Amino acid sequence: MKKLAAAALLLLTAPLAAQTVARPSLPGWMAGTWMMEDGANWSDEVWTDPRGGIMLGVSRSGFGPELQFWEVAQIRVKPDGRISLFAQPQGKAASEFPMVLISEESIEFANPAHDYPQRIRYWRQGRLLMAEISLMDGSRPQRWNYRPVVPPKDEVE
């Protein structure tokens, strides 16, 4: 029993540098150009591949020929290793939404102190990129079902 206790104590006091903790990676499955159309309503979203600890995003939506909303965003690894989404709607100051959940094909960010949205979720459903914003309790949801934009075959090498 003394040997077991000594081994446990040794593991607990091992240098932190020797212990590896798996950190979540950026959601590369979001990268690409995405679009949604529903009658005259439309929305586009573009995300870069993860590189240098950051993904850059831009979105816009409108009705017919009119632009109604645009936003730039970042999903980045902060110096402490945590991941956050920084959303900057229509040139306003960026708001931070720390990551709260991640899996192979979904990611969720939340900021309960923000007015709206408080929760931002992305997930893959087959070929589609799904996005949803809401309050923390899931109320007032807005959802987008984006399909990938594929360039014409003559542009693909």
C-alpha cells in the first residue's frame, strides 16, 4: 500500500512540462464557401482554413439584390490555449464568445453577458454546414443551412 501511495504522489508531483494535455484544434471542417437561399432571402459565409492559430470568416445576408447584414469574424487560439470566436457585426467592436463545446463535427461558443446572440453553434450535417444563434436557453433561435459553393468544372484544375 505504501508503494501505491508513493507512486501516486510521484505522478501528482511530476513536472507539468512532462504531462501533455490534449487541446482542442480549430474546426477545419468549417473551411470553405457556403451559401443559403430561401426564396429572395440569401446568406453567404466564408471561412479560411486553420493556419497560424486562426480561422478568418466573413458573412453577408440580404433580400433580393439588397444587402441587409454583414459581419467579419475570427476563430482563434488564444495565448492560454483556449479557443474563442470574435464576431464583429457591420464594423462594430468585436465581441468574444469562448468555446464551450467541441466535437469532430460541431463547435459551440457562448457569452451569457452578451445581449444577442449569447450562443453560437456550428455543425456539419452531411455536406451541409449548419449554424444557429440564440439566447443561452435556446430561445429566439435563428438557423442557417448552408450548402457548399462548388466552382464550375472549367475552373477546377
